[in-house]
Amino acid sequence: MKTARAWQFCLRELPIMAGLRQRPHLKRPVWVIVMVSMVCIFLIAAYMYPLRSSAAAACNFFSSRDCTMYIDVPFAPSRELTDDEIYSQVVAKEILKTPSISSINPKIAFLFLTLSTLPFERLWDKFFQGHEDRFSVYVHASGEKPVHVSRYFVGRDIRSYKVIWGRISMVDAERRLLANALRDPDNQHFVLLSDSCVPLHNFDYVYHYLMFTNVSFIDCFVDPGPHGSGRYSEHMLPEVEIQYFRKGSQWFTLKRQHAILVMADSLYYTKFSLYCKPGMEHGKNCYADEHYLPTFFQMIDPGGIANWSVTHVDWSEGKWHPKSYRAQDVTYELLKKLASIDENFHVTSDDKKTVMLKPCMWNGQRRPCYLFARKFYPEASDKLMHLFSNYTLV
Ligand SMILES: *[C@@H]1O[C@H](CO)[C@@H](O)[C@H](O)[C@H]1NC(C)=O
Ligand SMILES: *[C@@H]1O[C@H](CO)[C@@H](O)[C@H](O)[C@H]1NC(C)=O
Ligand SMILES: *[C@@H]1O[C@H](CO)[C@@H](O)[C@H](O)[C@H]1NC(C)=O
């Protein structure tokens, strides 16, 4: 029987493990025995009560009280969870049920991922003007040190490292930006932007859209084709099963709780850093920035994400890169059109090219999907500046 095996394991391992530790740390054996015993009790509990999760099992084992508060595990496969998964779930659940610290002065953190100087800094300056106490800016420049022309960007460069497109270093830069921004407790929502992104609405609109909702806007969908599940590698097992593997654009917004979850994760991050990378090393060509966060949140808090990105991008030309707007393309009509789209669009990469159109629901109401758009050539800057006050009038 399983329980008996767990006991045998514990009885056998207890003195051995205590003994191992005894040599270097002579004063510690009591602690070690207590710790190992607790782990054993937990293991036995998990064996005896193979419910939906080990947390629920432990709850049933230790008390006869109502255990329903432990049952709502977001991700609960029928197989037995690994230790690392249990640690990860415990932490995730605590973070998710902790109300975010209420700040008197809640701010949105704008995280800019760039190579060097930002071509649209003057446009962003216009966007931020007059809202000084409601935002903060962080810049990760992976190349040359940027030259800043806006006072909102001066002194906002964080320590940055090289980013290679499609590599885990991209995710590392995102995490670095989040970590720096989380140090300010006033930052309640976090927006990742690139140097080719521009705002589609005015600051008040964006602030209200992000601050008064309880979801993170993370793009997330199932793509059964070669650019979706085709990139999945079985090396990610047992923790990442193919049915949880998701795809999505990297341009996220995260609520504070979710940003902390990203900081807390090492299990899934490690899996993606090892087994989701470009090149055919593991038989797959994979890009962590398009799969790690969608898959992670699909497993940890699927109901807490919107499943679309608030940054618009036009893939309709079907090329390797999305449509980039030149100065001549930038018109009042174009910007108004992008700003009023209220259906999000996904297409699979298999032969069927299935198109999925879904209404964008914001707190239960249909709303425009996009707050930002990419990709714009630097030459479009003057035109955008000229049109900004006009097209962002609500
Ligand atoms: C977010 O709020 C909506 C109502 O505004 C509610 O239906 C939904 O369950 C909430 N979601 C989460 C993850 O709290
Ligand atoms: C996002 O998709 C997941 C399923 O993949 C679903 O459970 C969740 O409710 C969706 N989120 C919203 C806000 O609809
Ligand atoms: C904005 O500009 C467009 C075209 O340049 C013009 O047709 C429209 O009337 C302007 N709207 C406002 C509110 O000024």
C-alpha cells in the first residue's frame, strides 16, 4: 500500500538524513529530525487523501473542519504533484488571496523595453503631462545608453543587460523591469511597452481602464499549429503538459498580485529557460517570451487574465514581422480605427488557419480592446504628435 511505502521511506530516510547533516552541523540534528518528520507527515497525508490537491489533503488530515477554502486550486491535474509544484501552488494561492496593498496614491508603472533611445519619448511626454502623481516610468535599454528628451524619462533607466530576440534574456528583461517597479508600493498595475509602441487613448482613459479592473491583460490562446503547440517540448514534463501550453504576444499588463507571482516563480521559469528556446536543440524552435507567461497564468490563475493584449498589432499581412506603420500611413482615421476595435483577433498557425474573434469585455461590458499600438517607424513621430490631442479625445 502507498501509505506503508511512505512510512517505510520516512523510517528509512529519517536517521540517514539526520546523520548526513550531523557532521557539518553538529547542533542541528533535532531541527532536521523535526523538519523531516513534518515532511513525512505531509507525504503520508498526501498519500492517504489523494484529493484534488495535497493542500486539501493536508487540511483533511489535520482537522475535521470545513476544508473547502483549500479546494479552489486553479491547476489540479489528476497525477500526483511534484514537490516543486506543491511549493509553487502554496505560494501562488497565498499571493492570490492576499488583497493588494491599498495605496493612497495608486500609480501605473510603464515599463519600456528598448534597445536604446526611444523614438516616441516626446509623444509619451505629451501623454503623461498633467498626471505626474499617477504613473512611473522604467526603461530597460539593452544596447547603448538612451538619450532622454522628456523629464519623465530622465534618470529612469534601470540596470540592463543584453537581450537576444526570442531568447530567455527577453523574459529576464521583463522580470527586471517588474522587479524595479514593484519596489514602489504605489505601483498597482504594470504595463510592458516597446520602443515602437504608441498610446491610442489619453492618460485618463488608460488609467481608468487598467486600474478599475481585476484582471491582467495577458494574451493567451491555444494554437494547435507549428507556431503554437508545435513548439512544445516533452522535456517540460511533468510540470508543463501540452494541454496547458499556450501562446500569446509578450506585451502584457499585470496587476500587482500577478507581478509578484512572476517574481515568485522559478519552477516554470526554469522549464521555459531550459526547454523553450530558438534553435532545434530539443527538436523544437521555441520562443519563451511568447509562451512562458500565457502558459504560467493558464495554469495558475486562468480566470484572472483577459486572454488578449491591450497592445494592438497587425499580423494580417501574414509575414514574419507584423505590419509597421510609416509616416504616410499615420492618419487620424487609422488611429481612430485602431482605438475603436472592440473584438480581439487570433488565428491558428495550422493549415486550417482558424480565426477566433471575441468581443473585448471589460468588467462585463463591451469596450475597445486596445490602449496602445505597434509597430510605428520613428519617422511617424511628428505626425503622431500633431494628431495626438485630436485622436485621443474621448
Ligand atoms: C472580476 O470582477 C468581475 C465582476 O466585475 C467578477 O465577475 C469576476 O469574477 C472577478 N474576477 C476575479 C478574478 O476576481
Ligand atoms: C481566459 O481563458 C480561460 C480559458 O483558457 C478562461 O478560463 C478564462 O475565463 C478566460 N478569461 C476571461 C476574462 O474570460
Ligand atoms: C480631428 O482631425 C480630423 C482630421 O484631421 C478632423 O476631421 C476632425 O474634425 C478633428 N476632430 C476634432 C475633435 O478636432
